[in-house]
Amino acid sequence: MLNRYPDQTRSRRGFALVGAIFLAFGLFMVLVGSGIGAFIGALFGFVLLLPSALCGEASFRKFEKILSKIALFGSLS
């Protein structure tokens, strides 16, 4: 699933990993009882995980460009 486009494999895996970490954080926040923390974790998790799994080559490239424009510390790719 993440290896469909060889030139994007590393960034897709990286985004999926960070998205899974955010989802785990959101699950932990649910267990702790923090609704806002769970919402933030799930939101960031799905925003990073779903495009890396579902988008085609061109749309994932656009997604990377959008993230790199809003990144605080430079390019993400």
C-alpha cells in the first residue's frame, strides 16, 4: 500500500508512522479522559495517515507541498 510509488515510499512510510503515533496518542488521551487531547491526536493522526495510504502519486505530491509550506522548520520532504 505504501510502496506503490517507489520515489515516494520513504515519505509515505514516514507520514504513516507519525500518523500512527498521533493516533496512539489520541487513544491514550481517551484512556486518560482528556477529550481535547483525544480529538487533537485523532485529527493529526488521520490527517497524516489517510493521505499516505489513499492518495495517488500527484495528489500525495500536492499534500507534501502543502505541508512543507505550513511547516515551521522548513521542508518535510
